[in-house]
Amino acid sequence: MNSGTRRQRADLLIRAPWILPVEPAETLLLDHALAVRHGRISAILPATECDHRIDATETIDLPEHVLIPGLVNSHTHAAMSLFRGFADERPLQQWLEQHIWPAESRWVGADFVHDGTQLAVAEMIRGGTTCFADMYFYPDETARVAMQAGIRCALGLVVADFPSSWAADATEYLHKGLEVHDQHRHNPLVHTLFAPHAPYTLGDENWRKILIYAEELDLQIQTHLHETGAEIQRSLDQYGQRPMARLDQLELLGPRLITTHMTQLLPEEIERLAEAGCHVVHCPESNQKLGSGIAPMAELTRAGINLALGTDGAASNNDLSMLGEMRSAALLAKVSSGNATDLPARQVLEMATLGGARALGLERQIGSLQKGKAADITAVSLAGLHNQPVYDPLSQLVYSATASDVTHVWVQGEALLSEGGLLTLSEADIHRSSQNWGRKIAGGVS
């Protein structure tokens, strides 16, 4: 190397035997290092060149780890972590209408959302998630927790025709949601999108209003869609058409729309999704647990649709592990199609990172490890016996690794997890608060 080469300053330098940057596709970097400066990735280079090219304030050596982009949980209901295990083993409509909605009516308020979101965020950080798309009431509380924790959040501005403790009707949901958007529109970690609950909980006129606001503010729209056969039949009975056809008639289908679940799809609907440029968020574990169905991932992939991955809420999963979701997605796709090559590890990792970033409109900032992008990084140890021997770190990551293997997490270069320990949240306080809520809800005490 030329002795006159100018050395770069870095706030942080991370060295690891494997880096999976996601972009370019199918790239595996061996014995490389990643440098961070002012919250962004400033360089990715062979580890042997670091001493000559980088002056780092802090250097971290992770000799048995794989570095990946921070995981993007593209669909969850964070505060519902306080309902984990509350009404298990019931089909979706019964679960919602007879158990979850009555419980929400009684318990959900600002304190519930704050404490439940803290529990969820702590779990997500410990599992390597650096960005989550949320859909729940009191989004201002969700934002407050996200900022405290330092995690990136795509804050869903919920809209529905039914009343809640947050809003009385769709007009009030929209009004309050727009206030939350205005409050956080310059916040680098809190992004907003519209989150109409589902076609069956919102009338045509309010869908039209959401589309107008989304186009004016350039925001994405995420909704539950084609989640169960019962949803399809309800729409046919009420509107004489399937839910997706109804949204298409309302001109909702397009690159702005993020469709979640999509277990009930006809071939012509897949073609229309691809033609319109919609995104699909796959929630395999929640869909399995609620008996909702299986999203046709092989067909969606062949159609060229952007695919993302989400956990759904812990009330229907029952965890928020994106590594677990990756494994479930890969295995479920293979068994449902009968083809062992469907949804390979490379594609599942992309769904959990760059695919999610694309769906949320954040692909220029996050989703891959590239120079200039935000330093949202997850380090996963492959040292455990369950990960040995390591022939292919990507395969180990998807099929063997678990949330407990995540040891370090950074968002915009700031450490949120180090050596498995939370740095921005108090695990003891969250544990105590969660137990208190559990006792109160189980006992029915207000």
C-alpha cells in the first residue's frame, strides 16, 4: 500500500470472519471489517487493511460472528406483548372478537401501550431487530419508547371505523394520526405510515381519505389483507367482491400499499399485485398458529413481488424473533410447495432486511450493509454447538441460529445491545412491569 494513502477516521470498527451485506445479492465477505462514522457505514474492507487505512476510536473484534443488516420486522403490534398467551389456540375471528377486542376495550390505554411496547422492543433488540413497523393504538407512546430505546420505528397511524380508547371513529383516528405524523416528521428514527386495520373494519369513504392523505404526505399504507377464508366470505357477502378487488376499485393498489398476511390468493390476484407493484409482508408463525392459511410464497416470488417478513404481535405468535420467523418462512414454503429449493436462505434474509426496507420506503437508508447507509447492524454468534460446524454462515443463520445468538446490535452506529446485554432499557424494570400487568389482567382487576 502506498504510504501516502490518507487514513480514514472512524467512530467504530467491527471485525468479523463473515459479513452478509445483502447487497450485492449472494455476496459473502470473508475476514472483513466494517467502519462507522457519524452513524453511517463509512467503509467495508478486508480486515488485513484496517491497520493501514482506518483510525478508529473503538474497535470490536467478533471472531466467531456473522454481521448482517439490522433485521426489519415489517409487521407487528408491539404493545400486544402484554397479551402473550392470553387467548391461545383459537381461530382468528373468535380470537379477535371474543377475546382480544374485549380485553383491549378494558385494558388498553397510554400506560398499557408504553409498558407493552417496552417489553416488545427489549425482546426485538435482543433478537437483532433494528426497525419495526407497528400497528396499534396510542402511536405517540410507541414513538416515545422507540426513541428512549434508540430503535428505528415505522409508526403505523391506525385507522378504523370501530371506537377504542384512542379514538371514537375514523375521523378522530385520522386527526390524531396526522398530529403524530407532524410531531415526528423530522425525527430520523421515527417514520410514519397509515395503518388502516383491514377492509372489513373500514368503509369506502375512509379508504379514499387515507389514500388522499398518503399521496399528499408521501406515506406508505399497511393493512391486513386476505388473512383468512372467513374474511373473503364476509367481503363477498357484504360487497359482492373479494377484499383485494374492493381495494383495487378504490385505487389503493400500488407501490404505496403494503399488504400483510395474504394467505388467500388466486393466481389472477398475484398477477395484479405484481402489476400494481404492491408489497407483501409474510407472517408465517402467526398464520400457522391462528390456522389462517399459508401464503403462496413460491408463486409470489416468481411473480417478482417485493416480499418482507413480520412476526405479527406476540399475542398470536408468541414471540418477536425475526430469526425464528426466517426459519419458519423457509421451511413452510418448502413443505407447502413440495420443492426444497423454494424460498432459499438468501431470499429469506433479504425479506427480513432489504425487502422490509423497500416495503416501508426506507431502502435508501437501511436494509443492507453499504457505504453511506445508516449503520443499523446486527452481530450473530455462530460459536454455539447448535451452529457447528460452519460450512455456510448464511445457511447457519437461517436454519440453526436463534435470537439468543445475537450479541450486538447497533442503530445509526449507537450500541443498543452489547455482549447480549441491553444498554438503553432496564430489563429488571420491564420484567417487573410485565409481571404486574399479567397479574392484573389475569385477575380482572382494574
